Amino acid sequence: MSASTVERVLRIEGLTARVGETDILHGVDLEVRPGEVHAVMGPNGSGKSTLSHVLMGRPGYEVTGGSVTLDGVDLLALPTWQRARAGLFLALQHPTEVPGVSLESVVSEAARAAGRSTEGIRDLLVAEANRIGFDERFVSRPMNVDLSGGEKKRNEMLMMGSLEPKYAVLDEIDSGLDVDALAAVSRRVQEATEEDGLGVLAITHFSRLLEVLEPDQVHVLAAGRIQAVGGPELAERLEAEGYAGVLAEAGASVGLPTGVSHPGTHEAGFGEDPFADPLA
Ligand code: ADP
Ligand code: MG
């Protein structure tokens, strides 16, 4: 197949996954095309972060079925760094602190790995920081160390802005941000969709993020499945009414699938996990 005929889409089909003995994702279908914004909302413990980790290939998350392709590339066959190189970016719900390593070094290393020049990376990061009203000194400080939740989230944004991915999964990028930072961050993401054709999968609990970042579709994930899909009005309804009504209409319940009864236990370490907080 020639490059020109490859369909540009991040396509998740029938994705099932487990963590340890527990099945968490029970068949997720979702498509994100360049320039589109897809919001994923859902109750705590419904599998949203699990989906993000499975897409990026976090150790400890086992795919048991289904497929994920990025512009025709079989993502699930690749190690995490090659998924990043293929154009996937994940902004973590809980960004990792990396003592002794600056954001500038991380982004430079990523550029090198992708065979790109590292020249001008500092200027790019500073420009990105200015774009979201963030202090440029965070570019050279040890990454995320001693930062507030909102500052860590803005660091994730600096990475997204400078790495120029094709598709970005943003796991609760809005949590911890004050009103001004939230506006700046959502504007930055929206601009990336318009200027660079970034496709976005935005996991969030709040319709506030979606006031500037205009979702093409809102997906409700509960009990490891997409239970309902709608337009931006669905996000507003969920925020106003909660999940119960929408899920009842869809014939689903808010509860966890049987066998899942231990929210919070996933903080335990995974051994050789590049996503893990080395100080935790
Ligand atoms: P969400 O992001 O939607 O709040 P998660 O994807 O973090 O939900 O978690 C979904 C379910 O999977 C929860 O019940 C959680 O406790 C469980 N889970 C996630 N990771 C692990 C893990 N490593 N070990 C055991 N259970 C886990
Ligand atoms: Mg989560």
C-alpha cells in the first residue's frame, strides 16, 4: 500500500485488556481522525486510565483481544517508544517526577530518537511555555520534581506542543489546573487540532475543558465499555445530572464489572515500569 492510500485514523476496535487477574476493558471501539477531538468521560474506576495505558503499552496491562492501529500501523505490536515515534502521545493523569533530568533533556532525547534535529529545542519549549502562560524556568528544572499538580499538567502540555504527535491521549489534563491555566491549556490543544491536525482523545470529568476544546464526540466509558456516544451536549448533561441517568438509558449501570472491587490498589509498583514514579 502506498503512503498516500493509508487511511489516517487512530482506530481502536474491540479492545479488551486485563491487569493481573482482572479484566478491565471489555471491548472498546473508538476512532479518532486528524483534527478531531473525542472526549471520554466516565465514573471513577471505569477503565479510562487503563485505556490510556494500554494504548501506550504500559507494562502490567495485558491486551487480551481487539486491535489498535495508528494510520495503518499496528500499535499493539510495538514497544512504547516506537508507539511514540509512530505519533502517539500520552499526557499522564499522574505525571512522573524525574529527578536530575530536565524537560529540555527529555524532549531533546525524544527528538534524537525520532531522528530529528535537537537544535532550537530550548527556544521551542520556551515559546510553548509562553503560549500557555507558564514560567519558562520549568524547562530547565528537574522534570516535575516538587511541582504542583497543575504545574505538572502544564509540563505535559509543553511536551505535547514540542513533540508534535499525530494523536494525543490526554488523561485528565484539566485536573489541578486553575481557571486561567485551564483556559490556556484547552486553547493550546484546540490550536494543535486546527494548525497541526492533531487528533485528540481527551479523558475528563468536566465539561469546562470542553468549552474551548470543542469535542466532535463525547463517549461515556463505564464498566470497561463505551456505553453511550453523543455530541458536546452529552458532556453538559453528564456534568449536570451525573452518570446514572445516561447509563440507565443505555442499559448499563454505574457499577464496576463483576470481579472489580478494589479501586486504588493499582498504585502498587510494576517492577520495570518506565511510567512509575521513581520516588514513590
Ligand atoms: P479510571 O481512570 O476510569 O478512574 P482506571 O482505569 O484507573 O479507572 O481503573 C479501572 C479499574 O481497574 C479500577 O477498578 C482499578 O482499581 C482497576 N485497576 C487499574 N489498574 C490496576 C492494577 N494495576 N491492579 C489492579 N487493579 C487495577
Ligand atoms: Mg483515571
